[in-house]
Amino acid sequence: MRSDFGFHIIKLTGVRPEQAQKLEEVRAEIQAELKRQAGAKQYVEAAEAFSNLVYEQSDSLKPAAEKYGLTVQTSEWMAKNGQMVPPFTNAKLVQAVFAEDAIKHKRNTEAIEAAPNTLVSARVIEHKPAELIPLEKVSGVIEQVLARDAALAKAATAGQAELEKLNRGERSALNWGKPRTVSRLHAPDLSREAGTAVFAVDVKKLPAYAGVKTPTGFALYRIDKVSAFDPAAVGEAAPRAQALIQQYNEVLAREDLINWLAALRQQYGVKVNSAALERK
């Protein structure tokens, strides 16, 4: 068989007649799939309606909040390049909030997916241009920031020391949180930095440990078990997981074919005339 990745040799080792599963065996799976499809359809419809509403009635978020039973929340003051809190950790949402249309005309931003299956529209109530503040007015804030930075640095140093202690196999008096299962595709409770640190750990010997700095100090993670990847366990990321698995298998098949061809060339003394192939 020939594909985009080359030629494949397939060996048929047996034929089994098709067997239909009993309804009772797949009833729960069918129900779950139908619910998932219905939920996805409802979300798409609601997302489209929400997007249209905040755009068409751009002078207020109240109509959208009333229609969907939401509560309009008011944030603290935000600096364009300052530290943000969710959902304003989303770069696209921040860009929309500080856009001229939102600041100058006080219009709702477009509906932006700030998190999976989470749409956010924001509206600027008040805006102040950047200005230099007298030192006496901000000295207290500066002291707080410096004290916080010093505390964070101290926490990071203590956390790193604890991590080294754990890696040496020494006992620790830490109280670990509730265990949970994560994967590279589905780790909702881990930051990007934490996920990178956890999955970079050598797990030949368990338990293994990882540590990473956080906005509030230092986080330690203990890996007690490593399981084979199960696409069904990653929820909404399952289609992506299946696609990655298929791509990986295709890469392996291509590598096998390349190695097989190389072995045949070596066995039968095949030489490729590259000059003839490049000749027009």
C-alpha cells in the first residue's frame, strides 16, 4: 500500500467476523456521547448569541448578564503592562481592553475565549493615562512590593532547598495535597511552568519530585505513579490526543519503511544515482 509517507507492507494474520455489541453494553457510552454532543451544540449556540449581544448592545454588559443569568464583575485598577489576574491573564482579552475603541468609546470588547469554553466580554468604565506619581504617595506601596519580593525570594530559596533534600532521599515534614492525575494534554491545575517541570522529571525511581517558582512563592510536586497514556481520560482533549497518536504512529511507520529500504539496499547492493534524479 502506498501513502503520503511511502510504501507499507501489511500482513494479514487472521479474519474475525464482525460482531455487533449488545445495546446494554454500549448504552452508557451512547448516552454520554449524546450528552456531549448536545452540550457542545448548546455551547456553540449560546456563544454565538452572547457574542452578538455584547456587540449589538455595546454600551452595556447588563443585557447579556440578564439573559444568561450572569453577574457583572468590576475589577480593580489595571496597568497595561502590570501584573494581571484571571481572566485578564489572557493576552487577547488584555489587548481588547486597552484598545482605543474600548478606552475612548467605552464599548464592550468582543467576546473572547479567555479559557476553554469560557467567553468573556469586558467594558472600560474609567481610564487614566499613564503618569508619574510623587514618591511620597507611593513610598508605602514600594515598601510593600520590596517586602513581598524579599518574602518570595526567601520562599523560593527554602523551596529549592526542600526539593534538593527530597531528591537526596531525606525525609520531609511537608503536608502534600490531594493526589490527582494529569497528562501533557490535560493538566488544568498546573501552570505551564509547573507542567514543564513535572514532565521533565526522571521517573525511573519513584517517588520523584519537581519544583517551580510561582507568583506566591515556590510549589513542590511529588510524582508517585506514571501510567500509560489513556486518550479516554483526557475529556475534551481526547480528539487531539487521538490525532497526535495517529501522527506518531505514522511517523513510526515511515521510520520503519526507511529502515527497511536501507536494509534492502545494503543487502542487495543498491546504489542511488542522485545526479540522475536531479537531472532535468
